[in-house]
Amino acid sequence: MPIINKDLDPAFQTAGANPGLEVWCIENQQLVPVSESDLRKFYTGSAYIVLNAVFPKNGPPHYDIHYWLGNDTKKVDSSLASDKALELDAALGSCSVQYREIQGQESQKFLSYFKPCLIPIEGVFTSKQGNLNGEYQVSLYTCKGDYVVHVKEVPFLRSSLNHEDVFILDTALKIFLFSGCNSTIQERAKGLEVVQYIKDNKHGGKCEVATIEDGKFVGDSDVGEFWSLFGGYAPIPRDPPSSQESVAPIVKLFWINLQGKLCPIGSNTFSKEMLESDKCYMLDCDNEIFVWMGRQTLLTERRTAIKATEDFVRNEGRSDKTHTTFLSEGLESTNFRSHFTNWPKTVETRLYEEGREKVAAIFKHQGYDVKELPDEVDDEPSIDHSGTIKVWRVDGDELSLLPVTEHTRLYSGDCYVVQYTFPGNGRDETLFYAWLGSRCEMEDKTAAISHINTMADSSRNNPVMAQIHEGKEPAQFFSILQRLIIFKGGNSSGYKKRIEENGTVDETHNENLVALFRVQGTSPDNMQAIQVNQVSSSLNSSYCYIVQTEAAMYTWIGSLSSARDHTLLDRMVELLNPTQLPVSVREGNEPDIFWDVLGGKAEYPKEKEIQGFIDDPHLFALKITKGDFKVKEIYNYTQDDLITEDVLLLDCQREIYIWVGLHSVVKSKQEALNLGLKFLEMDVLVEGLSLEVPIYVVMEGYEPPFFTRFFLWDHSKANIIGNSFERKLAILKGNSRDSTPNGHKSGSIISNGRRRSSSPLPRSAGSDYRQLGNRRFSSPTPAAKKLLEESPANNSAEQTNPLSDSSATELSSSNETASLTEKDKNVDDESLSIYPYEQLRVVSPNPVTGINLTKREAYLSHEEFHEKFGMPKSAFYKLPRWKQNKLKMSLDLF
């Protein structure tokens, strides 16, 4: 039974306990939860509170609070909404970001919760609404936006139309989409998503749809019908081109004192050090205003700061388009940070730990048994391990194919090209890596990237291309090579030349020299030995090490290493020298000879290595117009946001993916790779992201499983050809799939009145792929110039573009469905006994016995499962295991 906080509004007692969306409306000065059926019905005369809770794979939850004010909302309700948003933030430990949303000017993040659209309704919310019957009201809407859509009802008049926008005319029997001649293909495609939504929600899926193109009048009965509704055709006047040039706003910083007075800070440049933790500040960017609230400020001080800011916006006569965001210290957005010089890129560990403690304390106070937030779990590489592999060492313009025995023995002074071909969705898929050693020559680095570009562009199956640096390798790379040893030194002529010219000692590994290896990995099929400087300061208590000399071998076991680490250590010793028996040394019991081998005892790290938390992936659109490079984040993304006219970047922090649409302006993988590097150079956006992070280039239609795992992927969409508008129209008119109004496979509204977060839901790693035993290694080719001709990828029988190969897609889709169905049988068996939720809880006073305690949820009835989890069992078991466990923890079933 949750502990009731008497100072908290009863409507907020369990707010934020689960991931997803919660919505409240103010009715008669009281907060009322909005039911599922009314979740998208925002009334112009009401005020709403919207909470979106995202639980990342690891790290503390993220909370965004929005208070939405309709154009006709009373001032008293507006003020109450502001206060309630602040109260909710305090209840969540002041760990949220708050946004003030004005009807018609909503932020992209807010609208992304309600994809494909949010259409405000005239009137005031009431929790006792009845059914409205009567004549169908004809409505005309304008749609603006390419990733999220602002939908606004306009007067049903010919004069409302223009050449710039997309319009929807909704009548009783037919919905018309009118596309202004200057509107973009993406805007038209988004308009079709709104048409689909209106058709399904206002017409029960039963009405005709017609598309009208601006400027075309003949040969189409729909065109005549459309204009007849406006009293006949008449030309739409053209607006004169705007001559107003955008002027960069003058940014001002104010301190807000306890009386709510704004005190300007007289400086043209701002630094993080100006912001004191016991004060509130307002950053005025003209069309956007930020309120920064220090970690040590009181609730009354924050309320004063918010009121002072709202008064400032009103008294200054600022436009309704002015967005206001309220930030707590430590949760600053990229836009806010961009106005400060040298803002640290990484989150302070102190703030991160404070956030974890606050959230855990909140849940405990509300009656939830939360021992701690889960730490980081190992990534599960999503790639088939049964493929064929080739490895070449780069030596300037020359490539040397390595024998099989050398595939997993790389040198830091060299660069390598790795080709991996593996079974994919109905066809063989190929992945090219350029591995760049930490001590490699720039000439070899440039050559390696050039080589994989040539090889990838010459291949007929559009392989994935990746650039990776030593020390930043992705999980897929390690899982492909399985047992990898990285030695110091190099064998390329460029490396040897540098050693000779500089007169330095060649550190290239040989058995006559002392060598120290750090052992790491996740399993015997995914482990690495990395040669480090052979001095005791290279040791770390969190790892195990191998010391190799001409006469002896030592293994050093760090005091903080795990049993898994010890197993990997034994396996790696066998790989390095299976004939030599090592001397095992535990930390703290080293003999003098051990320290002598390493040049004497010295200080080294002895505390547990703490991995920084990894946020959920973020999707960005990369816009290139007339040499101008712009980046735009797409919130709550889905597969439908991969628009064929775009180049998109998926930032997973440990790796990034550049996705290139078939109809985009980018025509080569090298060009796409350069865009990724340019993104990394944008300090404001790249928070804690290394310039050496792995970069993958993925072409539309050839997405590998380790990319699609970040989406609820629907392979059948690859059958549809054309630009984004043509594809949406084919789906809308064909209506061939059982989908939600916006064409998504998964529902976004769940039964308990909350909306599940639309953040990416990667499937369980490996669920789509076959584990076919040991890999097959290919034999060397006679000469490097025959690489492409003899590549398994080019000799594959599957040469057809998947966008037009329906049979391959249908095969992969059916295999995937069969796999999931078989998987679900193990956890959703109809023969299982059914028990009530209260008996299945971990702390139940009357617990069930004789069940599988790791699968408590499987014994719930379908109805109660859907009520508690907000989704059917089949959808739940498609989630990755870590996300299943988080949901079960929140319900006391784990």
C-alpha cells in the first residue's frame, strides 16, 4: 500500500512510478486524471498537465512535465496549472524539465507524444461528457511540420487556402488532402498521417480519401468536388516573398531575486560559473526563454521565479510563439548550454548519483520496494555469428590479406579492413569495418577509409560500412572476432618508417620482450587481451592481467574482478601460450619478482570502475541546404520517421548510425561518413560523445539487424516504393496492414489511461537471428585486386533490391513471426494456471506456491495482464529483457 504524502495532490500520489505518459486536466480548480478515451482531446478552454516518464536502459529516469494552456483558458486555471507543474516536479525530487505549452505553438517534444497529431477541440473539458449526436460538422484544417504536425482548424473558406501549406477538408463522406504547390513532400506525407487518423477516429475507418494537388483542375472528379464545396474554383492569390531577414536575437541573462525582480547580469558572454546553486536565473533568447533553478533553491523561490517570468512575457508583449522552459540544475538542455562558453560535456557524477538516490527515495516513499536502480548491463550484440570473415592489413595503397590464424591478432600501429558476410533477412548481408589502431599512421588511416568506401560502393548489395577506432570498438565487432588480441607496435611500412625516422624503440610485440595484457570481455566467445605499457601503473583492481616474459608467465587477479573475469583470464592464457604454465598472483600478495618484471611497484587505480550511464538513443535529421548544415532532433521516434528524402543520425552514445534515404541528396557512403564526423564536431549536441565513437553508414532498404533493433521494425514496409508521400498514400488507400492510425505496428495508447512512451523499444538481442554453430572462415584470395570479384557478398544469389523484392521480405517477415510465436509459447502457455495479481506479488500476504518465480507475470489472466502492464503479453515478451524486468519491478513482480 503506497504511503500517502499529505502535502501532495492526491492525483499525483503515484505519478512517475511507471514509464509512459500521464495526463491531468484542471476542472473546477481540481486535478482530474484524463481517461484513455479522452487522451487526445485537448479543449481550448482548459489547462492540462502532461508528465512523460522515460526509464533508460540504465541510469535514473527522465521526467518531462508540460502544462498546456488552451487559447480560451481562464487566467486562474493557467496559474493553477503552473503551480501544479511545479508541485509535481517537487514530488519527483526536482528532477524534471518543465515546459509551458501554448495552443498552436506547442513544442516538438510535446506534439511527439501524440503522433500523428493533436487537434484541439472548442469548449471546456468535463469528466462527465456524454455522446454528441447531430449533423456531421465539416472542418478545414491546416497542417504544418515535417516530423511532428501542428494541426489547426481554420475557417471553412476559400480564402483560408494558400500555396505554402497542406490542408485537410473533412466532410461526412470524404476527406480531402489539398497540397499547396510550395509545400514539401514530407509535409504532404505527414498530412496523410493526419488524414488516416481522422478517418479512423472520426469516421470509424469508413470514408473515401482524395488528394488534391494545387494547380491541377482537369481530368479528376475529386478536384471538381473539392472546389464545389467552396462554391466553385477561384485562383488562390500568391503571397509576396518575404524580404525580412532573420536577425540573431540579443541574449540576456537575469538573476531573479526573492521578490521576483529581474536583475540583469551585465555581460555579453556567459559561463556556467555565473549560475549559483542557491539562485534562479532567466535566460532571455527572444523567441525562447529559459528559467534555470539552482539545486539548493526552495519551492517558494522557484514559484516566484516562474511567476516573474510569466509576468515578464506578458508585460513585454512577447509573441505567443515564445517558448518557456524551466530547468533544474544538472538537467540543462542542449539549447540552453549552447549560450554558455565551455559548458562541460559530461554529466557530473555527483549529480548523477544524486538523481539516482532521489528517484529511489521517491519510489520508496510512495510505497514501492526499490532497493536500487539497476546498474549498467552488458550490451547484447545483435548479429549472426555464423558468417564468413576476411581481414586485410592496410599498408598505404596496398592491402595484404591475412591468413585465418592472424584474423584475431591486430597491432595498434596498423589499420585493418574487416569484411563480414552473414545471413540476413532473406539474403546475405555484408559489413565492412575500417579498424584504426591508436598508434597508426595518418596515411594508413586515410587509406583504410578509402578502401572500405571503394569496396562497399562496388558491392551490389549495399553493405553497411563502419569506421572504428581502437579502444572504442562496438559490441558487434568484438562478437564477430570473438577472441581478439591487440598487440603494441605495427607492421606497416609507414609505421616502421616513423620508428626509424624518430629513432624510437620499436615496441612491436615479440616473445623475447616483457608484455602486459589487460583481459576483458563478456564471455569466452567475446573476450579481448589488450597489450598495455608494461609498468605497474597500468594495473587496475577491476581487471585481470597477464604478464609475459621470455622465461615465465604471470596472471594477476584484481581484487575487484569477478568470477567471469577469472574464467576469461584462463581462456586467454591458453590462446597466448598454451604450452606455458602461468604463476597465479592475487592482488595484495604479489612477490617481489612480479614487481621487478614491471619495473617496480607504483600506484594504480584501486577503486571500482563506474561506467557512466548510457541514455536511450536519440534520432536527428541532418539537413544540408546550400552548404548549410543543420541538425534537428526527432523526439519519440519510430520507423516511420526514417523518411526516404532524409539523412538521419541515430546517436546511441557508444556508436552512431548514419541512415541514408534513397531519395536524399547524399549519394555516397563517404559523404554520409563525413556528415557523421561533422555532427561529432558540434560540441553543443555531442554531450560526452568521443570524436572516435564508431560510425556506421546504413543505406535505406539494407538495414542490418543491429540497426533495426532500435525500432519496432516492420520489414513489409520495404515492399513500398516511391517518395514518402507516395508510400503513405499507398498505405492509406491500400489499408493492407493491421496498424494504428499512424501506420505503426505497436499501439501507443494503453488501457490504464496512460500513454506508453514512444521512445525506441529495441527487441531482445538475437531474437531475429539464427545461431548456427561455429563460423566458417574463408580462404585467402590470390591477389588484392580480386577482392571485390571474389567477395561472398558479390557472389550471393540474392542480388535484388529489397525495396522491390517482395518474396524476400515476405519470407523474412514470416520467419520472424514464427520465431516470436514459438518464443511466446514458452511464457504465455494457455495451460498455465491463472492467479490474481495480489497473490503473485513478491510481498503478497497470501503468495502462490508451486510456480516459476521468475515468470510471475505469465500466470496473470490476459485481462489483468493488460490492465497492469498496459499491453498484451505478446507485446511484452517482444521487449528486451532489461525492459521487461524494469516493468516487473515497478509492479512488484520481480
